[in-house]
Amino acid sequence: PPDKDQLGRATWTFLHTAAAYYPERPTPHQRANMLSLIRALPVLYPCAHCAEDFGERVAQNPPDVSGRAGLSRWLCERHNEVNEKLGKEPFDCAIGKTDERWRDGPAD
Ligand code: FAD
């Protein structure tokens, strides 16, 4: 089976980066595809118990695909739920923090 931690870091990198660069005002086509991407994870993510857990969280918290700020926060909150389950520190989900980490890098 794949290394769960390496797979997780790679997947979060992709998802948070896609959210950080998602449009402020996505087209219906972009929204529908982002929703499909998120809803595919519980079906296809190659860590069965992670996928099942994530599916329950997505069902309880419908994805906000309305724009990049809402999506970045929604994803950050779902990641924090996994962090909490694993005993990791929560991440500050303010847009400034997720943008610094996943889009802009630290200011100098
Ligand atoms: P990661 O949690 O992988 O985070 C990578 C980087 O993201 C961090 O270094 C930090 O800079 C940043 N970051 C951290 N939190 C946030 C946040 N809330 N918002 C934005 N950025 C953040 N592992 C399990 O053992 N059991 C599971 O059930 C499980 N479920 C998972 C479900 C999904 C959908 C995914 C993608 C991964 C899952 N994982 C699971 C893997 C787990 O979340 C971690 O990826 C793995 O434990 C490695 O952790 P890490 O400490 O290296 O950092």
C-alpha cells in the first residue's frame, strides 16, 4: 500500500494549491468540476479508512465551491479535522494564512 503520510502531504499540497488558485468568481463549469474532484476522493483515495472518514466529513459539511476564499477555508477546516484526529496542531484558516502557505509564501 502507499505510504499514508507521503500520500497525505502530496494530496493536501495539490488540494490546498488548487483552492488557493481557484477563481474568485468561478464559472458554473469550474464549480461543477471542483465539486466532482472533492467528491471523487471518498471513492478513489488510496487509503481506505482515510477515504471513508473524509466521505463522512464531506457529507456533514458540503463543499463551498463559490470562490477561492470560501473553498480555501472549507478545505482548511476539513484538514484541521484530520489534524485533530491525528493529534496534530490546528492550522489558522484565515485567508491570509492559507494564502501565505499555499500561494504567496512568507512576506519578507
Ligand atoms: P500534513 O497534514 O500532510 O500537512 C501538510 C502541510 O499542510 C503542513 O506542513 C502545513 O504546512 C499545511 N497544513 C496543515 N494543516 C493545514 C490546514 N488545516 N489547512 C491548510 N494547510 C495546512 N492520515 C491518517 O493517518 N489517517 C487518516 O484518516 C487520514 N485521512 C486523510 C484524508 C485525506 C483526504 C488526506 C488528504 C490525508 C489524510 N491523512 C490521513 C494523511 C494526513 O492528513 C497527513 O497528510 C499525514 O499524517 C502527514 O502529515 P504531516 O504532518 O506531514 O502534514
